[in-house]
Amino acid sequence: MKVRTFGRHIREGGKNIVRNGWMTFASVSAVTVTLLVVGAFLLLIMNLNHFANSLEDDVEIRVFVDLGAGEEEQESLREDLDDLPEIGSVDYIPKDEGLEAFIDSLGEQGDYFEGLRDENPLNDTFVIRAEDPQETENIAVEIEELDHVEGVEYGRDIFEQLFSATDFIRVVGVVLVLGLLFTAVFLIANTIKLTIIARKTEIQIMKLVGATNSFIRWPFFIEGLLLGTFGAIIPVSVLGFGYHRFYETIGENTGLEFFEFLPTFPLVIQTAILLLAIGAIVGVWGSIMSVRKFLRV
């Protein structure tokens, strides 16, 4: 296609948007409202998924070393733990440090346990984090079989409930997003189709005077692209500004140590690119599908 011809298609596509004011307004409004809802749910689901990941990352296995194990036995156990391929990190907590942390956690009541410093009953402990939190239970079973291990603790019941909850969050999130995306595609495409159908006579006349299919199709292709993109700009702006304000006022100060919202960047950029892509693709698809049926004269 010649550059001059392509320039003509772009101009015609732009003119069509201005020329069909009310239909353009209806199409852009449909895109705007639909993508605003889709974008809001995307931000929500991405934060819920981040929350689920944060909970999973906090899952740890505590390995209690035999009280009678010496330095060599502890070093041997450390090597065995490091050799496990599923292990993400291994931290060692001496029993004196563990007792100190326990007493400090009790505040003023910790004074009652000062006498334990002379005869510490606690075990030296290894704190394990898995590369894949979902493998925590399997790793705990493997560790229980190692030498010089007195016991393993990872909160079996809480562990099962936690991963059931996080899996549920992810499934619900995917279903909601896919459902909203399908609805968005349906609404936007059909609104744009109505815009094209209202000009079927124009398309048929062009076809009768000898215009090729591609010559007729390209201006509508450009028009659909512009309608979808314009309709996505407002949701992108509103959601970007709104989330930034929300994160500055609430997101960084939730008061919950285990839950933090995703920072504004790159989340807003990722959402903006996705919404613009959805708007543009659906706009083009709606235009092409609508024009095609009128190219047979």
C-alpha cells in the first residue's frame, strides 16, 4: 500500500469519527464504562494475588535440633538441609537467641522466665523457607527423616487452610477477570458494530462504484482502532490517578504487617497497557466483522 493511500485512509477514519458524532459518543462511552469496570477488577485481583503470594512466602518450617547434638552434628544437618533441592533459604537460630526473643516477646511478663537463662530448655533451630511454598509439606516430611532432627513444625492445619484460601483467591480472580473481559469484548464490539451498520448504504455504494474491499475496509479499520483507543484513555487516566492517591493515603499504611498493596508503579503502567490493548483490539475486531458482511453486493 502506498504511503499516500494509507494517509488517505487515516484521514477518512478520523473524519468518520467526527462526522458520526452521536454514534462515536455511544461507542466511546461503551468502551469507557466497560474498561473502567474491567480495570478496577484487574487492580483488585492483582492485589489479592499479591496478598496470596505474600502469605505463602511467609510459610516457614522450623527444624528443632536434637538437644544432644554437638557442633559437628549440627553442621552435618545444615549440609543435609542445603542439599535439598526444594529449599529456598536456611537460617540458624541458636537456642540462646531463641530464648532471648521469647522473653522479649512477653514484655514485662518475660521477667518470670529470666531463670531459664541458666538452664536453657530450648532447641537450636533451623528456619527453612521453600522455593515453592506449595511444597512445604513434602519438604517437612523429608526433613523429619534426617539425622539429628528432634522435630519439625510448620503448622500443618494452618498450612492446609492457607493454601486452600490462596488457591481459591486465584481461581475466583481468574474467573472474574475472564468473565469481565468476555463481557467487555461483547459490549464494545456490538456497540461499534451498530456504528458501522448505520452506514451500510455508504459501504454498498462504494462497492458498486468499483472500490476494492481493502479500500473500503481500511478507513473503518482505522476508525475502530481510534474508537477503542479513545475509549480506553479515560479509564486508564481515572484508574491511574485514583490508585496512586489510594496508595499514598492508605496503601502504605494498612496497619497489617502481612498485607501490603502493590506499589503504583509498575502496576498502573501494566494495567494501562492492557486496557489500551483491549480497547484497540476489540475496536478493530468489531469494525472488521461489521464491514465484512456488507462487502458482498
